[in-house]
Amino acid sequence: MKKKGTILVENIVFIILNVLFLSILILFLLKQGSGTLVLEQVYSKEIAMFVDSSISGMEVKLDMEKGKKLTEKSGVDFGNAVIITGNFVTVKFGEGKGYTYAFFNDVVVSANAEKDNMGEYTGMYVFRIKEDRRGT
Amino acid sequence: MRDKRGTDKILSIYWFVVLTLIGGGVFAMVYVFYGPPYDVREIESEIFAGRIADCLSRQGTLNPNLFVEEGFNQEIGNTFSEDCNFNFNVEEGYGDEIQYFYKVEFYEVTDLEYPVFSFYGGNNNWEMDCYIKKENSKEYRKLAKCTEKRFYALDEDKNQHLIKILSVIGKSEKNAKQ
């Protein structure tokens, strides 16, 4: 009788450890794909690429819902997640310094997080290509 | 009956060794996939070449600023970057080294071997990277990415020209694993 009980406990421990291992593995994979560092880099390069392709007068909307979720988790204001200074775009979803990438198109760009009627962020960012730096 | 507890324990240890190996493998694969930065230089150099082409020609006609009475404007290379709204400032990590290069060559349709006029801008140290045969190794991935674009256009006198554009993006620190 005692022997059977020992085997049962061993089996349960074995199954729990297996489940734990698989859960950690899945969580690790999910976290890697949507990590702050990866998303900051992806968004900043994406923004730089479409700014390079754009001409003055254009307006571009970018869905940054994943980034919004990260800012909510880290307590950062989503409205300050994208900063464009000169020809550099910096995307920051956490407390770190964010990720900066340069674009070669010499235009003035404004970046604003879109809000709904209730004043809540929709997860979209609106980029307006105002004019080139020579003002033409 | 034989006591199989010893065998079971060995099997369990073996099983966890296997799980550790699988876990290590998955970790290594994820690191290899997400570790290196996303390389956008090819797209960037294509966009850059497209912008240069837009600046040289509109609807198949070459920009009149490219010409003076005697022929091609030899001074165009000095002002082309500014006229086309290119800003070559780059992130802090690169220091003062410009990470862009472009070269424009004009050919007569009767002689497509030797250009009749050419000019360039940016950092010409990057040009050589375009002529090195690229292999899929770490060192080669650090080389600049290049795009060559060709198109035909007419000047104001309806003479046809072939224009070749070479655009190059360095920026390996931000786009390739160091």
C-alpha cells in the first residue's frame, strides 16, 4: 500500500513539472514576440520608412495598439510614446530611453496619439508631413 | 515481480534532460530570431533611389536644373542633396560619419557603356561595399546595402538619356548584429 502511494506522488510531481516547463516555454515565446525592445525598434523603423517615402501634405495613421498595451503596463503616457526631433524618430514604451532611428527625408513631421470622444487613446498614431525644411 | 523504481527514476532524469535540451534549443532559436536587429537597409536604399529618381525626372522629363546652355550642369552635385531635401544626419553611435551615398550617371542611348555625365553625394567610402560579392556570413552582413535603379528620360530638346542611380545605406550598427 505504501509503495503505491509513493508512485502516485512521483507521477503527480512529474506531471506538474512537465506542465510548468511547457508553460514557461510558451510564456517565454509569447513575451519575446511582443517585448518592449522589439516593438520599439519595429515601430521606429516603420515610421522612419514611411516618412522617407512621404511628401508634404500627407497624413499617415499607424495602428500602435500593441505599443499602447505596453505603455499601460509600464505606466508611461501613450501620448509621449513617439517623439520626432529633427530627422530622428524615437519610440518609447517603457522607462528606458527607447529606440531611435534616423530618416533622410528632410521634412517637418508631427506625431499625435489619436483620442476618441471620451478622451481615451484609440491606439492609433497620426503622422502629418507638414513641409520640407526649406518650406516648399 | 521486479522492483522498477530505479528504472523509473532514471527515466524521469532522462526525461528532464531531454526537456532541458528542448528548452535550450527553443531559447537558442528565439535568441537567433529576435537577437539581431531588423535589417531595413534594403528597403531604405530602394526608397532612397526612388526619391533620387523623383528629383531627377518628373513624368519622363529631366529636371531642367540638370542642364545649362553648354550641356550638363557640372555644379549640380554641390546642391543636389539640398535641392532634393536629403538630410544625412544620423544617430549618435555613428559619430560624424555619413551613412548614405548616391551616384547618378547619365548615358546617351547610342553608348550605354560610358556615362556622359555623373555626380555623387554622401560618403563615397560606402560605394566599394556594393561591388563585393556578398555571402551569408556575419562579416558580409555588416556591409552596406545597395540599390541600382535605371530609367530612361527625355531632356527639354527631346533627347533620350539612360539614367543609372546607385543608392547605398551604411547604418550597420542599427541593422546588423555586431
